[in-house]
Amino acid sequence: MEAFGFLKDQRSFFESGQTRGYAFRKQQLLALKKVIVANEKAINSALSSDLKKTPEECWVTETGLLIQELNHLISHLREWMRPEPVETNLLNLPSSSYLLPSPKGVVLIIGPWNFPLQLLLIPVAGAIAAGNCVVMKPSEFAPATAAVVEQIMSAVFPSNYVKLIQGDGAELVPAMMKEFRFDHIFYTGSIPVGRSIYMEAAKELIPVTLELGGKDPCVVESDANIKVAARRIALGKLTNSGQMCVCPDYLLVHTDVKEELISQLIIAIEKFYTSDPSAAYGYGKIINEKRFDKLVSYLSQGRLVYGGKYDRSSLFVGPALLEDVSLDAAIMKEEIFGPILPIFSFRTTEEAMTIIRKNPNPLSFYLFTSNRETEKEWLERVQFGAGCINNTAWQFSNHHLPFGGVGQSGIGAYHGRQTFDVFTHKKSIMKTPTWFDPAIKYPPLKGKLGILKFFVR
């Protein structure tokens, strides 16, 4: 296909070896950092247009996280590129062994709309650091940010090295994959789309990283600090109007503290966003009418105990707390991805686990407790990607913690060193000297079983 001619150019550029050197990689990372900093206002304006994000939120959840990742990659790049010595077994002595980090080749990185800057560009930065050529596909549902990112990237990188391509992902991505075999695909988004990408990649045995979602439970035990828990749950749930894959998706609160927690949640919500969030500084909008309609449909699937206001003309859905929600309702079978929080009570751990098991392998898990044994029990019993004790969502901002899902919530992880490793193949190398060449390794092997058992054990 004519439109994808740049893919062959990228393959040729990668095979030329120009992307492999330390100096080249570092120069590209520094150039990316410089252009991001220089365009901060344009980025803020685009994110405000797409999602009504404030400059403060843009920095904390988008630009700042990207700059943090770039700084970490730049400062550790030389160290990570070095061959990594490993042990050699007795049979192969006096050989030496090491792992040689090598770029994978031409990679495809597909970003989502909810954090359209950093969820696209952090993987891109890792791919550049690892020495790859990159094709970027931003979400068409955040068009203002996609346009700014395209302008930024085309000003810094030639298309035969880094190329941003826009269009309908449902048509564009499969078409590219039919024309060209990528060496790695990195996708952030929904489970259904991730599954389809995985199926297409499997046809050509292309390795994938899938950062998906799920229903992230938040458990509040009776011994939790309820006031602090309420503030941290409200913040984690309502940032970006709840359009985060790491949002608490539903609340499991011990019966003894449920009413107190609900009261404190309401206090926290109104302190953060006033009693009229539609006019509050920092409260965002829903990405489009399709998502808006889905969220509004959830509001009738339980008893509203707080909030639930909405306005289609401004794509506003206010914070909402729901009780008496059926576990068979759509809101408990789909990732909510909005500012609506179903609340369930429990008395025993097993009661809460019964609910969690209905949506296993969440991307994130949150627990509020002051008891170490309770903490240990929950962490052992729930299979999840990443999480927090006495906090929500902030684990994503720590680039020292690999971020990724498990089972239905994803394959692979990134952030910090892991972002470099995702796009790196470590070649296993053994180097053997020629000055020592014992006959025991060569045929005929008859009579050598005893000594071979000594060396291979």
C-alpha cells in the first residue's frame, strides 16, 4: 500500500545500524525532551481541548511523568546498554558468558485517548532509548493532542526513524500489520481491542505488550483511617473524571465503617470540586458522546446515594456514589471509566473475595488497612497487576515500579528500566577461548559417562 511506504524506509534505516550507538540514542532523547518542554503551553491547550485538563493536571499526570521518564532513561542509558556478565556453568569453563542488549527493530506503539501524551510517548521514549525505529499511532478520539504530538515529532525526527500516523485505528492498524511485520507491538487501551491486536500479531509471531484495563477493586477494612481513605479514594476515582485504567472501579467497605466512609467521601468530593463540579476548576469532561451515554446508562443500575448530575451539551458527568447494585448489572461487568463508584459492604474477607472473583485479574488493587497481617492476606489472595496500600492510583507515577497487568488486564510491563527492556532483545553470548580444547567434549563418548555426569549436574 502506497501510504505505508515509510515502513520499508524505516526497515532500511534500522538495518543501516545508525540507531544503535549510544551517542545517537542519547541525542534523540535529549531532542525529544527539549521539544516537549518548548511546547508545554501548546500541549496544555490541546489536553484542555480534548479532556478539559488544567495545566497542573497536565504536568502531574502527563508532561511531568514523560519528562521524569526521559530524565531516567538519559541518565541510565549508557549503563543499560552495556553487556551484562552472567555466570558460566562448569561444563563450559573457561568460557565467559554475557547478555548483549540489542534493539528489536521497527516497533509499533498505539496510544489511548485518556492520557494521550504520556501513554503514547513514554513507550516511544523507551523504544528510542533501546535503539529502535518507531511507528506511533495516537488515538483519534483526542484529536487536538494527536495534532500537537504529530507537529512535535515531525519537527524533530525524520519519518524513516520515527513516524506518527493518524486515522481510524480499527482500519489503520490491521492494514499496516498486513503490509509489514513489526518487531514488537505496544498497545494501551481496551481489552477487546487488545485481544484483536494480539490475534493479528500471533499470525506473524510478533511479540506484544498489552496495557489493558479491568475492574479495579478498592477494599476498605474496619481498621482503616477512614478520613484519609476517603480523600485518597476520591482523588484516585475522580482524576480525569474517572477516565483512568488505574481508577478504583468499585468499593468494598467493611460494614462497620460504610456509613462513615460514604460521609467522608462526600466531604472530600465537595472539598475538591465544590457542590457544583460542572463549574469547578480541575474537574474534566467525558471524552465523547458515546462514552457519556454509556456512563449515564450506569446511573440507573443502582440507588444513587450522592451526585449523579450530568449535562450532555458539555459532556459533564458529576461524581456519583451508588449502592444496591446488582453484580449482574452492566456496570459490574464492564470497566466503568468514569466518575461513578458502586459501593458494596462486607463482613468477612471471603464475602469480598466472592465479588472480586467475578472480575478476576484486575489491573490494579487498592487496600486500606492499618493491620500488617490483613495487608499480607489480601496481597496474597488477589491476583492483580499493581496496586497500593492506603493509597490509590499513584503507583503509576513511580517509574521505579514496573507497571503492567496480569491475565485479562495485560501482558508485559514498562516504566523506568522496564521501558528500555520491553524494546530490547538480550542476546545470550558465550565466548570460548581456543587455548583450551579438552578431548572429553568430542566423540567418541564411550566410557566418558562418569566424567560427563561430574560436569553436567
